[in-house]
Amino acid sequence: MVSLFNKGASAPCPAPFNLAAHVLAAGERTPDKQALVVISETDAKVWTYAELIKAVRGTATGLLASGLRPGDILVMRVGNTVDFPIIYLGAIAAGIIPVPTSSQLTKGEVSKIIETLNPKAILRAPDVSCPETDVTLLSTEQALEWRSLPPSDWDLGDPNRMAYIIYTSGTSGIPRAVGHAHRAIWARQMMMEGWYGLRSDDRLLHAGAFNWTFTLGTGLMDPWTKGATALIPATGTDPFELGNLLAQYDASLFAAAPGVYRQMLKSDLPDLPALRHGLAAGEKLSQTIRDAWRASTEGEIYEAYGLSECSTFISSSPTHLHTPGTLGHPQSGRHIAILGETGHPVARGEEGTIAVHKSDPGLMIGYVGAPEATQAKFQGDWFLTGDRASMSDSDAITYLGRNDDMMNAGGFRVSPLEVEASLNGLAGTSELAVTDIAIKEDVRIIACFYTSAEALDEEQLKIAAQERLARYKCPRTFIRVDKLPRNPNGKLLRSALKNQFPSPK
């Protein structure tokens, strides 16, 4: 038997279609229900579905009145506030293509995005970095006024047309603009059943920031699609307080990166009678965290695997329990394979590359402005993830590492080549290379190894890195070495760098 999964029926996305209209359809039927609660230790800001929909459709009207038209690209330089999802959905409602970006990006990184995408406009918060540009600038102050405008009509059309663009760290070292279609939201129904067990009466608390794509999808778009309630902690909420917020606001589902669970488990959690289970994604969830959560809450954490290029498609769930040592199982309706070097599925139990069939509605349209990079990710009808795995006779997927040197920084995939290119020429260094290293069980950080005539001030190196890179891409430590490890042909042996750092006890 070969490593191929193609079970369950996935209904085709209806046409005409609009992603934002689909997300808010359930809310239109329950206008007085809580759609969003932004919570803190002392108070809460509640948005009903009626208020949310009015703000989104008014924002669409404002964007069109500002001169943007369907198909135009809008770069979002917005902080961790409710402005983020409202502007994002408002743009999509009008047929405008939003590009949500991390507020941590530097001016240099944003300049590259502008150069690649040639956007029609940039919508910027005053405290978020943005370079000098000739592109039309819109402000969050304007966006706030748009919320009270008359509602725009939904821009309905082909579900395969571009809806939004997100950025991922490319394996070549060049960040890639990942273009997704309106149909991408339709594909997430398979996640709701095959990962969340999401219901309309759920109250899902997501520990991430508004402007993180994991939060945007799992924490907001999916609960709203179901007509459920999204709970988002206010900026600066201490992870140690999340347990109390879960209890106080009767959260039935909790979503976070594994590192957040690890922090929460350092203190005693309160009783959580409303909580059914937790959800984790972004990086591998260790069995240690899983076991500790179960012991503390008597509940499970269900893990999912996905990419910027495709919504999560392998997971465990309340109806398909986790098989120890595995990522989970392909979700019903997905078409997944483990491919060998020939491009054909390997035998069950053998190692190969996780691949997604091009027919998956959650798969990207392609890398915007980079057709050759897009083509390089496909082998025949299959999109290659770059992750190695094996498939058991029961369809369980066991993760076996990467084909390349991609790093994981707190749930973000980061290319070492991108970091090295940005840090090249740091004052005092002659050569440098980066990789991620384990500093303790379940904790990995980005480290920069460098050669120099003399030891350099680490704090100054960190400051210089922060001027060039978003914080999550910056090395957390700089380590001076006599020379970088290379093979006889002079190629950097990146894996050997890890051996120059002591393993965690």
C-alpha cells in the first residue's frame, strides 16, 4: 500500500463567492450575539456581530471612496488592535487584496514588499514603521471614520481569484508573497471538523496577537464563519494570566503556540469546567507539554500541521485522537501523499516528502511575481512542502525533519539565508551563519555564529540586527567561533553549527 490519502468528499466552493461575505454570513443571522471580546484582567470590549459587520462593510465603502478598486493591492501596516481584522475583511469585502504584515518588520523589509507588489495604497498606524514612499498612504484614523459609512455591496466573483497575500520566509532567502484565493476560507471547513470540532456555541480564546496569521485564521475568521465568539487577550497580557481569563470568560476552546502552553504550565491553572480542549500549531508540540496539560486540566491538546501556502491539513481532533509520536492524520476531504525522489508515493512506513495535491482548495494560487519559484515547489500535480515524513497503515503522519535548513522561531518559519543576507557586513564580523539551537527542552532560538578578529559586544550586535530584521527573525544570541564549519568544497555545514553549542540537559 502506498502513502496516499484521498478520503472524504469536499464540496466545491460555490460561485459567485466572496471570502468576507462567507465569514460573516452566520453573524448576519445572529446580529446581537457576541462576535468578539477583547479581554484583559480588568475589563472587556465587546463587539456584536451587527457592530462587526457594520464596521467591515463601512470600511469597504471607505476604501473604495479613497480611490481603490477591486483587484488593487493594499499593504497593511497596522498594529495589534481590532483595526487589523476589520481592515482585512473590509478590503476583501470590496474585492481589494490586503497584505497583512507583521508590525515588527523594519523599514527595509517593508521597502522590499513595496518593490515586489507595487501596491495601490498602504494603510498605516502612526506607531508602525513604514519607509518613505510615493505610494498613497491611508491612516488608521481614516479607517476609524469609515466604520460609520453606509455598507458596501459584497464584491462577488470567481472563488479562484486573488483574495489576500501573506508573506513567508523563502528557502532561497528571499521572502515570498503567497497569494491565496477567496476559496481558501471554504477549505477551512475541513479544519473545523478535522481539528477544532468547532461549534456555533463555542467561545474560542486565542493567545496570539491580532496581526498574526495564526490568530487571524484560527482565532477570528473560523469562529466567525461558524457564528461562534472569538476571545482575544489585550496587548501585553501575561501568559500566566491566560488560565484566569479562560475561566473568567467561559472559554470552551483555547488556541496557542506550544510555547504559550509551556509558560502557562509553570503555574497552577484554575479549574476550567467550560474548556473542552486546546489547539496548538506553529511548531511541534512535545509530548511533555501534552502530558502536563492533560494532568493539569484533564483535557487534550489537538495539534495541527500546515503552511503559509496551505491551511492546516494534518491534525488530531476530538473524533480522531492523537497517535503518540505523530503529527496526526490527514483531514477528511484532503488529498495528501508522501512522495519519493521519483515524484510517486512511497510505500507505507517509508520516508518521503509531504505533498498536497494541486486540487486542494486551501492551496495557494502561487508566489506573487515569482512564477519560477512557484513552479519549483511543484512536482507534477503535487505541491512539495519540504517536510519529511512517513505515513502508517492507519494514515498517521510521523514528522522526520526538513529537506532544507528552515528554522522555527516561536511559530514562524524563518530562512537562515534571509537572516544571513540581512546581517551580512555587521561591523567587526568577517563571516557569519545562523541556525536554530535548543537551549532547553521544547525551547529553540535563532543563534548567529560569527568569526572576527576579536570578541564583539553582543548587545551591540543585537541592536544592529534589530535595525535590519523583524524581532522574531533576530538572533537571540551571538556566538564567536574560530571558523565556520565547511566541507572540502567550501560549503557551509549548517547542521555542524549546532554541535558548537552544548545540548540542553
